Amino acid sequence: MAVTIVVADDDPEFREIVRYLLTGAGDSMTVVGEAADGRAALDLVRRERPDILITDLIMPHLNGVELTRHIRSELPGTRVILISSYTEEAYRLMASDSGADTFVSKHVINYALLPAIRDNIRRIAGGSGPRPLTGGGSASLAVLP
């Protein structure tokens, strides 16, 4: 299954790191676009309709929470992986409240992003929709450190 991905982060070096991780993964993942701010990311996701959006929490114009809410409303089939340098519980709760499928800390991105993507690919293949980030033992969403 070929998977399409949009990467949204205002840091061009971080977008390059994500591209590098995906290229070296050996999976059928294609980055179909990148955006440096939330508004551009929303336009790109509307146009490309990717399987997965990887978006930073803090970005200009639309932050990751606002962007995720738009995606949930307009393109509920697109999985959202929200990433952030901030690891406090409040940020995870914001990700959960926005409807993000997964929260990944940028501090562990080198080893946590690919498993998060693969988990979301399995969910796409299984036909399950977005799931909450919290919810005790019933939560099926990877909330990574």
C-alpha cells in the first residue's frame, strides 16, 4: 500500500529530517508536499488529500491544533500525527482535544516517528477512523514520550 504524506513544520531543517527518515525507511511512503505554516498546510492537504499529515504543534498562521481541527472536519480520513518539542501533559491534551491520531515528541522523533506512521498505516488498512489520544486501556492511539 503506497502511503501519501504531507509534512508541515516551520523549521525547514526539521522537514528535511522527516523526509530523510521516510526515505530511509524502505516503506512505500511518499511525501507529496511540505508546508512552513498552518494555512499553507491546510491548502496543501485539501489539494493532495494525503493519507497522513505530520504537523508541528506551534506554527505561524494556523497552529497544529487549529489545523488538525480543520482536517478532522473536512477530511476525516486523513490521519494526523501531531509533533512538538513540548512534552508537557498540557500539550498532549491539546493534541487529543484537537482530534489528532498520534502525538510524537520531537525529542524522540528519530526512533518514534516511523512506528507512529506504521501504526497509522495499519489503522488506515483496517478501516478504523480517528481515535482519541486518551481513554485509559481502551485508547488505541500511540502517545509517545
